[in-house]
Amino acid sequence: MMDTSILQFIILGLATYRITRLFIRDTILSTPRDWFWSKFPPESSKLGYLLTCEWCLSFWIGSLLVFSAIIIPSVTYVIAAVFAVSAVTGLLTAYEDK
């Protein structure tokens, strides 16, 4: 069984949120996302729909992060921490804009 601390859980959760947002909404990936949608339209393809549904994609990204944390924890938590810090910054910035 995996022994996960609250901090590790929060890091993985925030990293999952940030990576999901990167794939679904962020402008930096709009070109590959548009290309993907042209091959797999979201309205007629389950694979295309996957890149429009935050609930769906976050499940798979979260699963990959958890399994990665089991297999190679040191690398996973360093990378996840970078995405977690980015998520916190983005959330705080969004809160500031209101």
C-alpha cells in the first residue's frame, strides 16, 4: 500500500489540475489541440471528447501521476511540484483579477 502524506496528495492534486488545464484550455497547446480535434472531432469521437472534458482527462492524468509516484517518486514529485506551484500561482492570479 502506498503511504501518501497530505502534502504529497495536495501536490499531486494541484499538478493534475494544472496539467489538465494545460491540455484543455491553455493557449500554448491550442495548435496541437486544434489539429487533434480536426482528426477526432469532440462531438463525434470519444477520444476527441476526452480533450474537452476536465473530469474525464483529469482522471487519466491523476492516475498517471499516482502510478508514476509509486514507481519513481523522486522524479514524479519534483515535476509535480513545478506544476503545483504553477497551479497555485494561476489560482491566486485568477482570484486577484476578480
